[in-house]
Amino acid sequence: MNQGDLVVRKSYGGDVLFRVEEVRTHNAVLKGTDYRLLADAPIPDLSVVKDPEATRAVQQVRIKVNESLKRMRNARERQGIAAENTIRLPEKQNTNYFEMPGKVLHLDGDNNYLKKSMQLYQTMQVPAHGLYLHESQMADVLYRLLPQLKPDIVVITGHDGVLKNRAPNEVYSLSSYKNSQNFVNAVRVAREYEKNRDGLVVVAGACQSHFEALLQAGSNFASSPGRILIHALDPVYIAIKSSYTSIRESIDLHEVIHGTISGIDGVGGIETMGRYRVGLPKPKTGSAYGAVSSQAYHA
């Protein structure tokens, strides 16, 4: 067993694929390759995976991911058609309009997930600024970055989980979670910066996060109502949906939640207006944003 090995847990029936982050005397620290899960397991319980694409865990996830991406692309195409119909003159003249999708600030406690997220923002042409940093640093970094970047959407995510050593009745205590308190602190900073939940859309949480506490702190969307694992790209899916929903429309809660890979037990939220705008006429050079770019940084 070595650092970097891909493994599954025998006791869980190999349901999740992990990468070994650290090997200790009797156990190993694991990070999910597709799910935002940080875990540890006894070394004898781990089985090294040589061909991850052949495992049931990966195959099932790939199917869900492909379905989610297809829904995302279809929604983007519909938005483009709707924008063109909205801006077209009564005489049906050809009108060159420009688009201003909502700008995303994405804070992530996992560098690999951040890279995947930024690639998807880039593919979907969402302007995004990503930062990899520990969950405990997110509140302080947001306090500094929000006035500088002025995003329309903030994603606060990384790793989380319900602690094993807790009393059964402590599931609603923030102290029973690995990082939910850090996420709550960051959400509060974001909401202090912009109190209007339609003025700044906040997407927060990771696997098994304290859903109710995150909503109460001021997030629009949060994980995890059912205290389940969420896919690494679920917060990104919601951010993209927010970015490309018109400011004149409420984000379709049913569509966006059931469009995620994890579904209703993984993500929930409240009614929220979109952050997408169109304008006339199209600038002769570039776009109103300049080139749409997605950039990732380390803290």
C-alpha cells in the first residue's frame, strides 16, 4: 500500500473509489476520486485497484456524470435560443447581442477537484476564478476577495463528513462535522458582504455537510439534506445553472437539484433568481467581459 494508490474499501463493497493520501501504521487516509469524501480505513480493509474504469464504482459514476453533463449542455442551448428570441427586434432583423453569464468565485479544499471544476467552467464558457485553500482559511480569504472580484456566484466547497465518534442525537451539532463549521463561517462572510440572496448566489458544502446550518447562515444552495456523499461536480453544476439563468427568472429548483449527480438527498436550496444578462449592441472588440476565462490559483 503506497501513497497515490487507487483503492476501494472491502467492508463497503467497493462502492467508492479512493486515492491514498497518507499511509499510517495501521490505517490510511483516503480521498474520493469522484466524491467529496475524506475518510480513513484500516489497511487490511483496502483493495488496490489496477484498472479503475473496470470497477462498478467508477462505471456507475460515469453514467451519472454523462447524464448530468448532457442536461447541462441542453440547458445551455435552450438559454441561448431564449436569449436570441428575447433580444430580437419586432421586425425580426438580425441583431448581434452579447451575453454576460454570472461570474463565479470558486473556493475548493481539494486541488484535484478544483482543476476538474475549472475545466468544466471553461468548457461551459462561465467566467470563473478558482482558489485552492484549506477549508479553515475560506472565511478570511472571502473577506478579502469579495470586494476585489465582485462575483455573482460563490462556491464554497472541499471535504466534509459526519464524524464517526459521536452520539446518535448529535447529528445536528456542527461539532459532529469535519468542516461544516468552516463552511458556515465562510457563508456568513459572503452574506455579510451581500445580504440580498439574489444579489450574490452562494453554493456551499461537501459530502454529508450540515445542510440546515448552511442554509441558515445564508447559502442559496447547500449539501447535504440526506447526509450522503455528493459528487465533486455537483456544486459546479449548480453554479453553471445559476450563471446561465436569466436575472428575470427564478432558477428552476426541481430541474437544478435533480440535474445534479447526487440528486435531492445530496443538494437542496431555496428560490433564487439567475445571474445571466444579455445586452445590445455587441461590442466590436471582444465581449463585455473581455475574453471569458476560468483561472485557478493556490492560496
